[in-house]
Amino acid sequence: MKTVQNADKCDWLCIHQDIVNRVISHMPEETQLYDLAELFKVFGDSTRIKILYVLFQSEMCVCDIAQLLTMGQSAISHQLRVLKQAKLVKSRRDGKTIFYSLADSHVRTIIDQGFEHIEE
């Protein structure tokens, strides 16, 4: 245990180096923390959340999503591009139409967990 004087808080600050070292050994790499923060930024837009909820129900094309959310196709396309870059949605081509769906079950889990949290 190391004791350090700290004028901003209290007279003495007690550092438990064993605890600090143990926590440091379990911290993810800086790049992983950055990537995680970037992922959570994607969830910071209600339009993207609406699109994810739509895709919970069914694979859909841009036209259908735009109709359902009463938004323009270009706005939906832009948001789908962001979601795809974040690996939250995937696409498949059927002729001239591109259909979008959730990338995997983790996406729904993240949203469900967030909903549980705000409903507590």
C-alpha cells in the first residue's frame, strides 16, 4: 500500500497496488476499448435503433424499410451503411434488390439488454 498526498480530495490518498495491478491485468487492449466505444456510438441514433427493430422481424429491402419508417430511401441507405460498417447488419442480393438482415444473434442480445436496463 502506497500513501500519496493529494490536495484536491482529502489529506491522504491510499493506493492499494495489489488491486490496481490485478485490474490492470484484466483490462482489454486500448484498440479493443476504442472499437467497443465506436460500436456503442452506432447505437446512439434512434433511426438506427428503429431499423434494427424492423430487421428483428424480417429481412427487408431499403424501399420496404423506408415505407415502414416513413423516411426517405437515401436516409435509410445511409443508416444501413453505418450499421453494415459496424457489422450489425448484413446484406444479400436477389436480382436487382438488396435485402438487409441482422448480422447475428448478438445484435438482438445487445438491444434486449439495453431495453432491460432502461426498464429497471
